[in-house]
Amino acid sequence: MKTVVWFEEVGKEDVPLVGGKGANLGELTRAGFPIPPGFIVTSDAYFYFIKKTGIDKKIFPILDKLDVENTKALQEASEKIQKIILEAPIPEEIVHDIVDAYRELCRRATGSPRKCVWVAVRSSATAEDLPQASFAGQQATFLYVKGPEKVVEHVKKCWASLFTARAIYYRTKQGFDHKKVGIAVVVQKMVNSEVSGVMFTAHPVDGSPKIIIEAAYGLGEAVVSGMVTPDEYVVDKKTLRIIEKKIAKQTKMVVPKPEGGTEVVEVPPELQEKQKLPDEKIIELADIGRRIEKHYGHPQDVEWALEKGKLYIVQSRAITTIREAPVEEEHVEEGEPILRGIPASPGIGIGPVRIVLDIKDLPKVKEGDVLVTTMTTPDMVPAMQRAAAIVTDEGGLTSHAAIVSRELGIPAVVGTGKATKVLKDGEIVTVDAYKGVVYRGEVKHPEVEKKKQVEVIRSALPYPTATLVKVNVALPEAAERAAATGADGVGLLRAEHMITATGKHPVWFLLNDKLDELVEAVKRGIRIVAEKFYPKPVWYRTFDARTDEFRHLEGGETEPHEDNPMLGWHGIRRSLDQPELIMAEFEAIKQLHREGLDNVGVMIPFTINVEEYVEAKKLARKVGLIPHKMVDFGIMVETPAAALTIEDYLEAGMDFLSFGTNDLTQLTLGVDRNNERVQKLFNEEHPAVLSLIKHVIDVAKEYGVETSICGQAGSRPSMVRKLVRMGIDSVSANIDAVHKIREVVYREERRIMLEAARKRLELYDER
């Protein structure tokens, strides 16, 4: 049995022994990169410990009959198991090996085995195929640990962290055998970083050949956790020339405490607005990143630190979110469609099928695969980002798969009814999301290229309109693409993914007293979009996730189970029950306004009475967001109750309103928009829905309040024509539909003008 191995003794082939983190550090050390020295307490040591002490016979029976959906029972089981592990003595032979290795590390670092050094003690998961979105950061990390006894103590704490409540829950839901999942522990000399951060060796979304470096004062956990907004430097990968720099103001940083551990302190005022990393170090770091990518043969996500002028690499992993371009083939033959559905997000995707029937299947979706599932969920977003195309059994144009695919620019065909049954894992298919069909094999269609050319020509044509044409944005990463449409602003900026990008459920920040981190996460996401569109308006919708969404994120295990989450505890009703969360969102917007980004407005979702809106404004006033009319405030009109009592809201003082036609239609018609059996009945142009919309527009005009639409109907030409005639002030469309909708608005406005002119002529002739 190998209890301890040094970085230079292992590589990427040793994941089962040292985990992913340990294997990468070993690989980079052997390749000669500047890695702080360290060793790894192997997974063999963990398994030996639980077997030698006999605690395996105590801990696993506790899990055998555990109902992980019973939060209280889950927490009790977790506490009991961790207590068993922490109270069990580590076998002397393991203690001896760890202490010897630590003293050798001290000798290598200081020249004396008796002069202790600070180390980081970090878990390193051995289960290679754990989904990144669910398992990242689950086990413990301890910084600034010193002394052999303390190192041994924290190794045991890492072992115990394998059985936190969330780790047990996730493994159970993923179908992993608790007995077979082990953990290695990395012990690495701390870098006393003056500056640290993250580097991407390619653009993390589109894979473009740019090296992107984020830098902040202090330890890197401030950047990784989203606690601060770092500087951003963009370097041309080929020439290593700095092509862009964004210097962020940093007011706080994470530093070591004298007694061990870390704390957050204020950045000296004279440094807060300075460039964090000198130009020569930016270029040096970019060169290191380029060489790491070459070593692995794949773009990398690299964590780095600067100490006394020397750069260190403390972690590297493959970037998993790059969306590669669809495969281009020379042949032009067209095959017979094997599936038909709704073309939800235009484009062509070719690749091997990966059928996902459960969240545990997500890891098998690799770059360029075609993700096939019954219906996507928010947990699938990371996998969706890797896919060449998406095909679902269920859903329509307003389903999760459709909305997110459009935001990500990924071809999607939804509502096929039988994709998971007809398609086979591994077979190559062509997804034509222009027509909503799936072909077997690789097929190229000449008409697709023609459509692309038409869209390019159309997008270049000027269509000045009186009705504003805005754009919907769900992911900050889509901001640049959205801004490139020339839209008149953002009619809907969704909060959900910018918050859950942290890997944590919003409620986690509340339960762990980390609301300042939530503020930073929201602020960072909004800033990306607000800066791209400034000074055009950006309307931010406060958090509106159903209780069945994001359940697998850290903290999500506390979510209640509802029979019908779509009609349950979400939107403003939940925000008023948990006011700390919406106040954190308000605080983020207030801070952005003070930074000069005063184009951000607030939109309250899923309201049914004016008292909810009034209470939300009170919370905004309590935070200091609207003492002097700093921000535009409005609501989403997505319930019949809000539409029919709209005058009450207008009397309460409102700057704008926007129709959420997805919910308004399903609540008016009693149709579940995600149910393919009744999807045909979902119709935003139903007379009842149109009547509600017209009523709201007419009343809002009396009060001089701007009206808009941000539901799926805003991307449908036939609906937009009706809205223009009703006198709506703006229309917010999906990114791929902005140019088309602008043309529709332009032509409809001209038609109205011509009709009015003709009528005036008729009246003149009558006289």
C-alpha cells in the first residue's frame, strides 16, 4: 500500500490513487511547470484507515436505509458518520508516513525539517466521472495549516468531509456506491500570494484563441468564489500581445491569519483601483498557460498565484464549456428524416448521440456530442454548453431547453415525442434546427447556407422603428452576442444562472451567512451585461426559480417538494418570505448604480397583488436602492391577477411593465406549456390573452408608463404585429430573432402610417 506519494511520482494516469487534483499537480510538476512542492495522502490510505479501524462496518450501515430526501435524517446521519471518523485514531503507520512527508516538505522548502511551513490541505476526488456542476467544491479545503499534528488532523477532516450531508445526498442521487468512492488529500506548500487568479487558455465559451487572465489582490479563493471582481487581461495566444485590459476596483481581499486560516481585509485605498498584475507578468503568465495547453492538447482553466515576483501554478483543468463550430462536410446529399420536432434554436449540429435519462448520465456528454433527453433541467446547463445540438422528447418553444439553447446559440429541436427511444447512444446524427428535423449520419443541406446568407444580409439592413426592439439575455456569457444585434436594450435579464454559476443554490448563501458573496455574484453577472449595453436600459428580473430547479446545487437539498412547482413558491412570493435574498440583489444593483451603471432597472416577477410590489419597493428603500429615484422599478405581468388589477400597480408608482406571455398564456388557458400532449393548445394569440394584454397597454398609456413584452411571443412576427397595433412601446426578442423582429416592427409601423394617411385622404375627399 502506498500511503504517501510526491507530486513528481504521479501523473494523469494515477487518478484512482490520487484523485483528479493530485494527478494534475503531479503531471504539471513532472512537465517542469512552476508548481509549489507537495505530496498526496493516497486514497489507499483512506480505505486502509476505515477498514483497519473497523469504522467501515459502522458508517455504511447508516447509509444503507437512509432516505436522503428526509433532510433531518440526512443531517443526523452525516453528523454521526463524521463524528465516527473524527474520533477514530489514524493507524500509526499512516501517521508516521504523513509526518515524515511533511517534515521532508519543510526541509525542501526551508533547509530544515524542524522549521515548519504553512501548507494547504485539500481534498482530491477519485471518482473521475462526478458531474462538475454538482460535485465541485463538495469536500473540504483548509488553508494555512502548520505543524505535523495539525496536518494529520486536517487530513482526517478531509476524509470526514466525504460524508457531509450534501455529499451523501449527491452520491445517492447519482447512484454511486458510497463504499467505492474514496478520497485522496493534497498537502501543498502555501503560496503567500500578493496577487492571484484564474487563466483561461482559450475563450471559455467560443474557444477563440485568446488567453483570458483574471487577477485580484490576495488569495485566489476571492476570485474563484466570486467575492471580488478581478482585473481582466486578454492576450493574443499567438503573439502574446496584450490586446485588452479591464481594471476593476477591489476593496477587499483574502489573506492569511497569523494563527492559521484566512480572513477578509480591506485593500489599502491607494491600491484599490490599480492594475493588479504588471504587463510583463501578464505576458509571462500567458506564455506558461500556452505551454500548459500544448502539454495537455486541450484548452485549460488554470489557477495561479504571484509571490515575491515569482509566478506559481496551483491547479489546472480542462475547459469544459467551449462550444465548437458545427462540422462542415463536402457532400450535399440529403437523407430521410428519422425525427421531427419543433425548431427551437436555429442552426446545424452533427455529432454522436448521448442519451441522458438521469442527471448521473450528464458526464458522458462531451464536446461536440448531441445531447438527447426527455426534457432539460437547469442542472443540465453545463452539459448543454458542451453539446453540438440538443434534442428532446418534450417541450415547446418556451421550454427550458428552447430558451437556454437560444441563449447559448446551440441548435435545438424539441418536442419530438420519441427521441430517447428512436435514437441510439453513440450513433452519428445531423440535427437541422432550422427545419426541426433529425437525420441519421452526417448530412449537409445547401439551403442552410442560403438561409445563413439571407440572415447576414437582413442583419445589415437599417430598420429605424418608433417601437423599441430589445433583447432577452439569460446568461452573462451571451451579452456580447446580444449587444452585437444592435438591440435597444435588454428587456429581460434573468438572474438564475448568474447566481447558480457559483455552484451554490441561492439559499446556501442565506443559510451560511454568505450574503456578501451573493451580492458579488449578482453584481458581477449584471455588470457584464450592463457594460455591454450602456447607456441602453437593462431590466433585471429578480430571482424566479421553481423549487424543482437547481435542487442539485449545493444547498439545494433543503428545497421543499411541491406537487406543482410552476404554480408554487417562486417569484416575488418567495422573495418576500426570504427577504434577505432579494435585498442582496437590490444591494448589488445599488452598488452598480454608484459605479455609474445607472442603466439597470428592477423587474418583479410573478406578482398577483399590488401589496407584493409595494413591499418589494420597501425592501429596496431599506437597502438604499430607491431613496432618490436611483433605479427604474416595474413588474412582469404574467398572471391574470396582475393584468386585471394593473391600475392598482400604476397607482403605486411604476416606471415600466413587461408581459411575461409564457406564464400569462398558460395561466389564462390552463395549459402546461411543457406538456407535449397539450402543447398544441398553448397559444399566446388566444383572444383571452390578447384581451388581457390590450387592457394593460391601454391603462398604462393613461399613466404614461412604458409597456414591453419579454415572453416567447416577443419573438413571433404574427404576435409582434398585433402588439405594435395595440401601441406597445417596446418588444424584447431572443438573440437570434432581434433582426427579424426589427424588420417586422418597421414594416408594420409603415403599414399603420399608410393606413392612417389613406384614411385622412378619404376624409378629405368626403369633405
